[in-house]
Amino acid sequence: MAEHNYCQSKKTIDGDESPVISAIMFGLGIFGNVAALVILEIRRRRDSKAKDRRHRGLFHILVISLVFTDLAGTCLTTPIVQTAYAWNMTLIGMAKNSNSLAANNSTSSACQYFGVSMTFFSLATISLLFITALDRCFAIGHPYLYNRLVTKKWAYITIPVMFLMCTLFCLLPFVGFGIYVQYCPGTWCFIDMNPLEDADQVYANLYATIMLVLVLSIVACNGFVVYQLFRMYRRRNKQGSAMKSMRTSNEHRMFVAHEVEHLIPLVFMTIISIVCTMPLV
């Protein structure tokens, strides 16, 4: 507890702290997301003449939104961390009236900005991953209904609404429900996970619960898709080629391959999200 309070109010970064790890993560984040955008664009052009390009396009919109969100989160937070290291000042220490902030770090605009950004991009990224997994789950679980009802407009409506809800949740500490505090080594701020006020405790638990539900839902959706693909594969092998025309068999095989192609990146992103979020949750 004493260390926690010390981290909330410290104004300088300890001399043994190095910005190298943060810089490496920043470089890898930029490179990885830019590479992903290039690959997605190449794939979009290659598939532009495909018959099912409407739903390929929907998956493309969801994934590219996920990449852009992660890229924006990296670009809007990491430079502040590097600035703190360069100035040898914490986010609290960056405030003009830092001498008066020992007892109340909520007046630090840098800390508030970083806390809002961290909360927003963590929620938005997991939410987009959930929407993408739910899209694949619906597509393979109810293909006829999916083909009839789901269009690109679904993404154009759902994504902005999701961003709005995440924004409203992140702004709740500014009306007294939750609080952002500084964490050691003083280069980042986030929701106070050990608050004194009851309302702040509820906010921290609400955030953790939302994240936990989203992660478990993503795992459930991807597990359902894997199960359905396995059933389709076994059914095709049992039925045999004698009961199907060559055209139907090829179409079925292409559909399964198409869904597996979508599932593989979702599985990898899910694993990464679990590794990154579950310890905090």
C-alpha cells in the first residue's frame, strides 16, 4: 500500500529505469500494424472480384478497424512515455503545478489523458475483437440468416456505437465514478485498482468484469466456430463424393477453407489478448 501511494505521487523517474523496452515495443507496434494494413490492402485487392466479396469486405472492415485502433493506441500513448523518460519526469511531475499534486494527482492533465487513453483503447480493442469473433460465429452457425441480414452497414453502425460506449465509460471518472492514478515507474496512468472510495471500487470492478466477459465471450465464439468447422469436415468425409456433385463438393471445400482462413488470425489475436488482459483483470 505504501509503495502504491508512493507511485501515485512521485515526480521523477528513478535513474535505473530505462526507456529501451518501451521504445522497442513502440517500434514493433508501429511496424506490425503498418505491415498488417499493407497485407490487408493487398488481400482486399486480390479478392475484389470474388463472388462473396460483400462478406469478405465485412470481415475486412472489422479487422482493419481493429488494426487502426491498436495503431492509434500505440501512437497516442507511447510518445508520452518516451517524453517522460527524456525529461526524467513522471506524468505527475509534468504538470505545471506539480508541487501541489502530492496529495491529489487527479489534477494532472497528462495522467488523466493517459488513463483515459489506456482504458479506452483496451476496451475498444477487446470489443472489436469480440465483434469480429461474433461475426464469424454467426456466419458459420446461421449462414442463411447471415447472408440475408448482415451487410457492411452492420459494421458501419456497430463500430461507432461501440466507440461511443467505450468513450462514455472512460469519462465516468470525471464525474466522480472511478479515478485514474499514476503507476510506477511513473510513466503511465490507469484506473486505480485499489481505491478507497466505494464508487471507485465499483468502477474498477466493473471494468474488470466487462473485460473478463468480453474475453470469455471471444473464446466461446471461436470455440464454437472450431467445433462447427470440425463437424462440417467430418460430415463431408462421411457423405463421400458419391452423394455430391463435384461442383457442390468444391464449393463446400472452399467455404470451409474460407472460414478457417478467417479463424486462424482470430485465434492468434485471442491468445494475445488473453495473455495481455487476463493478468490485469
